[in-house]
Amino acid sequence: MQIVEKRRGVRTILKHVGSAHSEAELALLMVVAQQELHEGQDTLDLDLDPAPVPRSEARVLSSASEILWNVLVDAYQELGFDALADDAFRALVLARLVEPTSKADTVRVLNEIGAPAPHVNTLHTALRRASDRDYRDRIARACLAYSLKSTGPATFVMYDVTTLHFENDDEDTLRRVGMSKEHRVDPQVQVGLLVDQAGVPLEMHLFEGNKAETTTLVPVLRAFQERHGIDDIVVVADAGMLSAGNLNALEDAALSFIVGSRLTKAPYDLEDHFHRHGNYFEDGQILESTRVMGTGAGARERRIVYQWSFKRNKRDDRNINLMIAK
């Protein structure tokens, strides 16, 4: 249901009233649309119709997205976060799922969907409680409990890093200007996230915006181990974590790892294959080799697994041809 204006053949949507899934909801939206369309206008009773149709006096006093709110609350409880017993913190979290916005504007979001809306001062107090009562630890434990229930023991985890920037020119001890994949020069923070094989978050940490990605992996894994007393895990990361010092630290901590990287050209340790088979590969073919990584006392030999993909090869060829044509 929309209120539109057509002027000189051009139709403009003035307001989206809502969507109806039944005749009753459609009738209600019609009343709302009429109120919006004729807001502030009185009825001119000319009594021209000898048998006038009775005018509906129904008015919408309030509305609530109860299904949306109930689904969010149920998911919050299913994850075990209701163990915090903090309604203001819950409102702050769930409102951000509806519309990411500031703490002050969160009250407006909650009011629009008809959910219980605490005062903005209560939201600020909730954040102070989150720090004083170490909500990070309690939420992390709830996440692991949910992971154990849904996917089993967390012996296979994945790690990645992203950046969040701020529309602010001033830096502080956390928000710093650093390497940005979007080539931004705003202050930012690094967010390191550890998830299980089903994508359930297990551990999250914030780092300074100018901190190298490779230096975030080991602290997050150690915090996860110390929090839950877990020793036997395999961590999967992308090429951003690929540094000899990082891999040495993982091995020294008795952790197994898989680091994935896309190669633009075949390395020298596949020379034997090219000598015997030329450039021929079967789709999905796997080759194994070893390579010494690092220098000096930190040099260690590691196993490397290569896989050739026909689909990937065709995509690379297409991209190269596009660059040549450009």
C-alpha cells in the first residue's frame, strides 16, 4: 500500500504505508492511508446523497511488528544470551539488527516497531554494565555452548579480519588510520572474528586500526583456548594470515592450521609435474609438495597442497582477456 502522486505523467511515491497479507490487514492499511492522505482535513458534509454510506470512524492508535520482535527475542534466547538478564542490553542488540544506528536513535527504531523502548540514558548504563560485568566472556561462553549443541566440539574453526571505519578525523588509542582495503583514510578499528564450521561466532576482539592483520590471529586463538580450556583445534585462515612468524607461533602453541591462498602462477616445486605432463591438469587434481618457509633459525619445512580448478582457470583467463581488451 503506497501513497503516490502523478504529475505531468511522472509518478512519485510519497510514502510506503505497509504490506498486507489478508483482507483485514488491507482494510486496516486503507484506513491508515486515508488518514495520511487527508491528515488535518475536515469532512465537508453537503448532504447530496439521499442515502449516504456510513463513514468509518476507525482510527489506528498504534501498531507493532510483533512477529519480527518475537522472532528476534526467540533467537536471542536460543543462543543463550538471555543468561545476561539485561533487557536494555537486549533491546540495544536487537534494534541494531532491525536498523544499525546510534544509541540515541535506537529508541526511535524500537518505537517504530512497537517494541519496549528504554530511555537513551538506560542504554548508556547498559553499556557500562556490559564492561563492568564482562559480558564478552559470558556471551562467548553462550556461543560455545550453542556451537557444541548444534555442530559438536569446536575442533575446526575459521578466522578472518575486517575493518570498521569512523566518520571522524580524530584518532585515539584504538581508532587509528591504517591499511584499508577500501583505500580510506578515516580512523578505523580491526575486528578479528573466530567462528565454528557452521559460522557460529566463538570469539571476537577489537584491535587498533593500524595493527597488522597477521598479528591478530594468535591473541584471538590464545584467548579462546584460555577461556574454554581447549587445546586440540585446527584453525583455517586466508592468505592475510600467511607469515612465517605467525605459523611458527601456531606450531609452538601446538595448534594445527590450514592457510588458503590463490596462486597466480605455478611455483617452482611443481616443476617435476610440468616436466612430465606439460600444462595438463585434471579438474580438481591435487598435488602435494613441501617448502621451507622463513629464514635463519625460524625456517621450517611445511606441507603444501595444490589443487587445480578448471572453473577457476577459465575465470582467470576471462579476466586477463578483459584487462587486455581494456
